Amino acid sequence: MLGYLAGSCWGARSYNTVHTYVLPGALALSALLLHAQALLPIAVIWVNHIGVDRLMGYGLKYSDGFGWTHLGRLGKGTAIAQVQG
């Protein structure tokens, strides 16, 4: 979210970097390969956070603004407008 202080494009990039499964997957793999047991719960919590965000409709962001995601537009009334439109 702090990336949005630098503009919507940087905000979208930073949000999408942290909210993809690549980094927590790499962290989990590293934890398993390096026998670093303390890192595995962090990776699992991170994956859970991303999943809950997706469940709530917060998808990967477009540079148009925080409300524009790959899952659709965020906000009240948008689902009704999409069904009627």
C-alpha cells in the first residue's frame, strides 16, 4: 500500500510483487531445502494472506488505481452494474 504514495503505477507494481504466490513459494522451498524451520510458517501465513485477499475480491492491481483488479472493479454497486451492463 505504501507504493501508492509514489503513484498508482508504482503502487500496483509493489502490491502485485508482494501479492503473487512466487515469493512465498520460493520462501517455502528455501525453508525446506535449507532446513530453516522458522521460515516455513511465514511462507504459509503469506500464502494464506494472499488467498484471503483473493477471496475478498482484492486481486492483482492495474495501474489505473487501487480499485481496478484482475478480479474486477472494487467498490459498492460494481457487481450489480456489471450484471446489468
